[in-house]
Amino acid sequence: MTHRIQPAGHRWARLVTRLAVLLLLAAAGLVTNLVSPAQPAYAHASLVETSPVEGEVLASPPAEVRLRFNEAVSFNERSIQLLDTNAEKLAIGTPGHVDGKGNTAQVSLPTELAEGTYVLAWRVTSADSHVVSGALTFSIGHPSATAAPVEQDAHRAVVVDTVGRALAFLGMALALGGALFVAVLWPAGRTDRRGRRIVWSGFAVLAAGTVVVLLVQGPYAAGTSLAGVFDPDLLGATLSTRLGHALLARLLIVLALGLAFGLAVRHRSRSATTATATTGTAAATLTATTGTATTATATIATATTEKAAIGTAAAIGTAAATGTATTATATAEKAATGTATTGTAGAAGATRRIVLPVVAAVGAVALPLTWTLTDHAQTGVQTWLAVPATSLHLLAMALWLGGLITLAACVLIPAGRRETSHAITLAPALPRFSRLAQVCFAVIAATGVYLSWRQVGTWAALGATDFGRLLLGKLVVVLAVVGLAAGARRFVRRRGREPLGLDAAPAAAVRRLRRSVVGEILLGVAVVSITAVLVNTAPARTSYAPPVHTTVPVPAAVADSAAGLRDASVEVTIEPARAGSNVADIYLTGPDGSLVAVPEISGRLESPDRDVPALPVTVTAAEPGHYVANSMSIPFPGEWVLRLDIRVSDFDETPVRVRFTAR
């Protein structure tokens, strides 16, 4: 029985392949934990209800405070703080969920609280991994003259988090798009050192950006300074969240894809080296054979001259017999060696042809999921469609931008910067990438239209929200990219029809193509940067609330008793008409549209649907007939009534009720 000894290279290749598969399986386990059925919610959690309500004046200290959000939130011991009138932090209980409800937070308060106004500052992480914060103000006995300001030192963490996300996006593009270009679209790419460096740089940037997001998420969620990145408690809290699981899965996927790519390009490099060595060996063998034939010819000539026919015949017979045996033995050994080598090479080739493409495909599909399962896509409406659509959007962007950068760096550089023996041809890489880019743009356009509708909702929200304005800016940049790409595609199609092909294109045309591609790259990086900012911005569908414009007639009884108020009306504008701080403009207008002044207007905010006390609204006169409530606080979304008590004389006062809906 013969034992076959596999070459060390093949054993290493199998070990690396198995390790890549195990890493993908581990990452798949983490990603599976991220996929859990949940109630539909809207990206970026918003506060729905509080107890006590915002601005409420209580007769005695409450035993606890409850905060209910529209989706599940996570928090830690530092997420909720109570400040007294001097902005001093007071000791409170440990925050927790109410009866297992993930969308409701509860914290117990001290029983001995002096009279005055208190501020409960909260900072929680929503289901889409983004942090939302706010403050609840309530008073005991009577309100204080001023309330404590809420200070949070997290703005730098937000900036670093955005930079980390942008690096991760760019790294994914270089890794996936560059690897596809080098390994598939460009036949000579696997042996090109520059192409491999670009792909390895992509893996490194992707891993670095992921680590940055992982480390900064703790300070970002806690509202502390960047020094918190070294806090093991904050890091542990991050690793226990959905975002932490996704980031760990991303790092495992990056490692698996890196191993697969390294194995693919290493095999190609070794194949090229082996081919070169084989060619040299064949040449040497041919030379040796030629020399042997010459020597044999000289020997025969000498023997003929000396007329030693019998000796020569005997010598020739002996040599023939010996040579035949030797040749047979060599042939048998070569056949056995060739069979063993062919079997090993066949198994290794099957591994490369099947396992590596499968690992690469699974990794490329799974990598975008580490974003979409923890961002806006997995919250809100139609999550079943939003997650795959967003994943396709990111994947198409990565393949286009990463391939474009690799194409520009490796193929379109000036020919004078390369040696003549290493000149690069434009075909077939350029036409192949042009077709890929066309498919990517179609996917980006189709998914982008759907995702824009899902995150914006209405045309008015485009110009009225930060998310909408960023989206419009991204659209302008993308249209510019499409224009440049269309010009490059026309160049490829026009030159492809020429008999001499792309490589015969005039130098001036190639320079214009190169400038166009560089412009596409710069604009593509701008798109990636805007996308990173959009991820940290509340979607327009949830952040936009149309302002309230309503007109209510002045009651006839008051109009008859007050001069100038006959057929008068009250016009009210409330912006942004959503939970939180709002501004209400109140105009008292006569029948001819002129403003009518009254001695005083006071206001209260009432909820017709919930058992909450009326909240006072401070109304001041901006000008005769124009009154403003600059800080009207709406505790939670829903139906509300703004009651305006209009005093027309020292003895006459009438209420006017304005109904509206707060988002």
C-alpha cells in the first residue's frame, strides 16, 4: 500500500480554506442573532409618553419616573440622571425595563426631594443602533425660576463614529470591488502587485473603521468624552448589543474573505512561477538531448572508421538493452509520479474552483448585512423588503467604486510610468468593468428610489429636514457620476468597434478617459461620505412634522361685547407640531385682515384622550394683535388642544380651543 504525501503548499491551502469557512460560519451565527422578529417601528426611537408629563407640577415627589418610546431601547446605569435646581446630580435607582417591555424605561427617585424644578436627562440607544437623548422637566410644589441645563459631551464621539463608518464603507468598496476586478475582470490582475495592494488596503481600512465604531460606540451611547473608549465597562456594554454582535461578525467576515483572497492570488502567483520554471527545465532538457545526440553520432563515425563492426554491434546491442530497461523504469516512475501529482493537483484545483468562490460569494452577501441589520433598514415599515434592498444598494456601490479605483490605479495609469515589458492593455478589463458598472448603476437606481421613498415619505420633507437635504445633495452627486460614467461607456463602445481595439485609442482620448474616471472616484468618495452622515441622521419620515395652520372664529358673545372683534378670528401656527419644544404664533385678526390687540392672552395645553393635567403655556405679545408661545412643550405625540383664554376687558374673558395633532 502506497501512502501519498501531499505537498506543504496544498496542505496549507486546505487549512486556510477550512479556517475561512469556519470564520464565515461563526459570523453567520452572530448575524443570525441579529435577525429577530420585532414589531414595526420607526428608525431613531422617539419618546411617546412620560410619567410625570413634561412641565407637570406635582404636590409631592413621585416614587418613580417612566419613559415610554415607540420602539425598544437599550440603556445602562448612566443613561438616566436626575438634576436638581443647582444642576447637581442626585442619587437615583438603577434604570430598568418595565415588566419586560423593551420600549419602557423606569427609574426610582429619592423620597425626600425639596420643592422646585427637576430635570431628568435621558440618553438611550434605539433599535437601529443610534443614540437619542432628551430631558424631562417636572416640578414639586412650585416651579423654580430656572431649570438646570443638561450637558452631554458626546459631539466628538458622534464625529469619530461618522468617520469610522465612512472608512468602513470605503474599505468594503476597495475589498469587494477591488477583489472582483483583480480576480475576475482583469486576467492579469492576480499577478499584479499594485492590484493586490489595493485589495489588502481595503481589508485593512474596513477592519480599522469597524474597530473605530466598536470602540467609540460606548462613549457615544453614554454621552461621555472620547476617553471612554478605554473604559472596559463601556466596551462590554457595546459587545452585548445588536451593534456589537454585528461588528464582531463583520470582523470575522473580513478575516475569512481576506484568507480566501490571499489563497486565490497566492495560487496564481505560484502557478506563474511554476510555469516559468517548467519552461526553463524543458529548455535545459532539450539542450542536453541535443548534446547527447551529437556525441552518439561522433562515436558511430569513429567505430566505422576503425571497422570494428562486430564490437560495435555487440556494444550497440548491449546499450540498446540497457537503454530500453532504463527508459522503461524512468517511464514507470514518471507515470507514477505524474498520477500522484495529478490527483493532488486535481483535489486542490477542485477546492479552488468550488470552495473559494462559494466563500467569496457568501462573504460578499453577508458583509452588507452587518450594516443593514443594525441600521435604518431593520426598523420602520416593510423591513422584509428594506433589508435586502439596502444590502443590494451597498453591495452594488462597493463593486462599482472599488472596481473603479482599482481600474484607475492599475490599468489607466500613464504608459510612460511602466516598463515596456510590463505595459498594461485596456482590453478586456475596461469593457468588462463597463458592463459591470452598468448593472451596478441599475441596481443602485432601483433600490435608491425605493429607499428614498421609505425614509422620506413626502415631498415636503425633502427640503424641511436635514435627512432630506442630505439626500438631495447625494442625488446631485450621483447624477454627476452617472454623467461621467456615460461618457466613459461611450468611449469603450466606440473604440471597441475599431479594428485595432481600445489599445489603439489616441493618447488624448485616453487622457480624457483617465480624468473622467478620476472625477468619478472623487464623486464616489463624496457619496460614501454623505452616506455615512445619513446613517447618523434621523430619517425624514420620522423627523418631519408638517406645521399646523388653523383658523378659529372668535365666539359671537365676545365679538358683540368687544370693539373690533365682530367677525374676527384667531389664526394659530404651530411649528414643528411634534413632541418636544414648539413655537406657537397667534394672530387675532379682524374681518378686513388687520390685527386686533387685546389686553392679554393666556394658554394651556390639554390632552382630550389621556388623563393628564393641563400644562401651562406662556404667551407673550410680540406686537399688537400678534402673540407668541416660544417654548410650548408637547409631552408626547397625539391629539392635543391648545386652549387660549382671550381677555377683552377687565371683566370679560373667553376661551378659544384649537385642536391639532402632534407627530
